[in-house]
Amino acid sequence: MKNSLCKVWLAFCATVLAALAAAVAAPQNAPEVVAVKTVLAADGVHPGKTLKVAALAHITPGYHINDHKPTLDYLIPTEWKLDSPSPLSVETVVYPKGELKKFAFSDRQLSVYEGDLTVGALLRVARDATPGAYTLKGKFSYQACNDHACLPPRSLPVTLTVNVVGRRTPLKTLNQDIFSRLEGLEPAGKNL
Amino acid sequence: MESESVKTYRVAFGALLAILLVVGLYFVNRYWIAPATQRHAAKATSGDRPMAPAFSLTDLNGRKINLADERGKVVLLDFWATWCGPCQLEIPGFVKLQERYRDQGLVVIGVSMDDSVEPVRDFYREFKMNYAVAMGDQRIGELYGGIIGLPTTFLIGRDGHIYAKHTGATDISVFEDEIKTLLAADANSGVAELRPVGGTRPQERIELGDPAEIDSEVPGVNLSKLNPQQVAMFKKQLETLHCDCGCKLTILRCRQIDRACNISRRVAREQLEKFLKPSV
């Protein structure tokens, strides 16, 4: 009993220390020019099935962030990374094509994202998953510039909670306006 | 032999001490060290003839760079990164300036804000950089007022004072004009006719171009069509708008502090057009 109490206490301490270390290390002055939120395609998912999720990023007007596959090697790509705790796994992450734009600082047109950006992901739930709420943690990394200057690379924490429900529980679809526009998220089997 | 409960309490006590230590360090940094550094930086980047904060770094070739050792020379101090397109645009120009004015006393120093040194070494070779490049960090950035946007370039005179700060890609001819003026100055007397960073006194300017724009209360914007009341109103209007260049300042303040900022200049000119429309 005491041993487990001690472990919980140590875990708590480690979390607090990590959070403080992150707070100290974070750049104090760089403005946040990207805001990210996550959405799900349904209010739950059955064991053995898939669920579409998406990260919606809003980029401050006047700024751009690089394509996931940047035009030039030295550019830092935009990336959405999600941990996949059992019984969930990330099957695929789909990025839109960037827009080719010419900037004063480059001879070539660069593929970038501006305005609103939707990155989709397909989650798969293990067949033997126990119903319950599962939280996925991840980060949305980007590096922003405007037409004459750049900001340091940033990583925003992104979390989403997925409800795994029993096979007989009916599901309600959500955010279809967003997911109907997303291509490349169809699983091999039956999709939601 | 220690009992289990004594062990548990020892671990808990140790962890508590560690937390208190980190919390303490966090608050010391946040409320004491960081503000003090920023006050020092603010002092260095505003007011008359600000001194360039001293620093010592090791360049990519293992040589020491001490800013104090460069006293008597003109220093172009460039904060940049390999992932920054606008920074890359400027670098061939800095290579040329270093080559052209080295004998007259120009020293170019590059401070890379990259996280790792490998891409910087590759870049150094690829761009045939002929000046010292060192790896920077948040501390040196804060020393120079917080390097928010890259590139940020400072021009330091022979007397060790900062005479210009440019945020964002700036035409190399602008640097060259300023460097020539600074090189012509004496190390002891400074450059009286140059505008110190943060100053807005028209008689101490470094800019070239239309005098109506240079001497304007909103630098870079010709306010000659406005009467004094309208100028005051227009300035108030610019105080309500925030500049998107990354400086976290209002458009008016950004114009006054960073005359090279193309974003605040464009917005201020657009606002002037709108401001003038009703009276046309």
C-alpha cells in the first residue's frame, strides 16, 4: 500500500518537474501564430473499427507555415504526431497539398499552408478493446514565416479523447462538413 | 534497518525538496533573471547611443568571439537560422560586405539560432561564409532585446554602440550605406549624425530617401497632407493596431523602433490612404 502510494507520489513529482522544465525552456517572447484544435468524425467508435479525427489549424493572416513535404530541404515541415496508446493505433495521417507561393526571399515558389489547414488521421481500435474513454496526446509542429522574417519552430500540444463503446451502442456522426472534404482517410475495411 | 514508512517519507521529502527547488528556480528566472536581462536589453536597444551588450561565444572553427575585442571596428551582428529563407537571402550579401570592407575594419559575426550545429556547418561550407559563425541561444537573444523574428541584424559602431537594428530581410544596399558611414567615423567620437536604435530624432537618422518620410512622426509614412490634429488622430489610430511582424508592438511603435519593418510600413501607409479618403 505504502509502496504504491510512494509510486503515485513519485509519478506526480515527475509530472510537475517535467511541466516546470517545459515552462522554463519555452521561449517567452515568440508570438503564437498558429492555433490548433481537434475534431472527431463520431461521438464514439466500436472495437475493431476505425475513426477519423482531424487537427484544425488556424494560421494568423500574413504568416505561412511549410508544407508537410516542403519544397526545399532546409525548410522545417509541418507535422502532426499522435501517440497511440493501446488499444488505439494511428493508421495514417493525411496532409493537404500546400499552396505554391512566391516570396521575396526565394527564387522558387514554395509550397506552404496559409489561413485554415485541416490535417486528418485515421485511428484504429483493437478488436479486444474495452469500452471507455482513451486520451491521445500529440503535438503539432510548425515553423512560421511572413514575407520578410521567420519565427522559431514551435510544437503545440494536441490532445483528443476517443470513446470506445460497445458494439451495440449506436454512433452519432459529427463534423461531416470537415470530414467530407478530407481525402485519403479511407481504411481498407469498412469505414465509419 | 530503516522501516518501510521511514523510507517512504524520505523519498517523499526528497521529491518535495526537488519540486521546491525547481519551482524556486522557475520563479527566480521568471521574475528576477529574465526581467533583469530584458531591462538590460531594453537599455541597450533604446535611448541615446546604446552600448552593444558584451558576449563571448565560440565559433564553428573553435575560435573565441569576444565582442569586446572588436572595439574600434564596425560589427555587423546577424542573428539567423538555416531554416529561415529570409536569412539565407541576406547571407551572400554579408559575405560580399565582409570581403569588401574587411580591411577598413568591418567584422561580420553570425549567430545561428538553430538547435543543432550540423546543418549550420553544412550551410557554412555551402555558402562559403567568410566570417565567424557561432551557435546562439535564448540567453544571447534576450541580451539583445529578445530575438523574436529572424533575421535580426545589429550594426555596432567603432565606439561599441548599436546604431541600427533590422528585423527581417533587408536590402544589402541599406547595410552597405550604414556600414560606410560607420566605417568613416572615429572610434572615440562616435557617429553623431546616425540615429541610435530606438531613437526617433530626425537629426540623428541613418535612413536615406524621401525626407518627408524619414522625418515623419510615423517613420516611413509621408504625413505632409495632414494638419497637426489629424497627425495626432492618425497616430492614435496606429496605436490601436498590432503589427504582425512578430514584434508584439503596435504599428506606431514598430514604425518608431524598427524602421526597416516592411509590414508596419505597409499597414501604416494603407491606414493613411483610408484616413485621407473622407477628406478627398
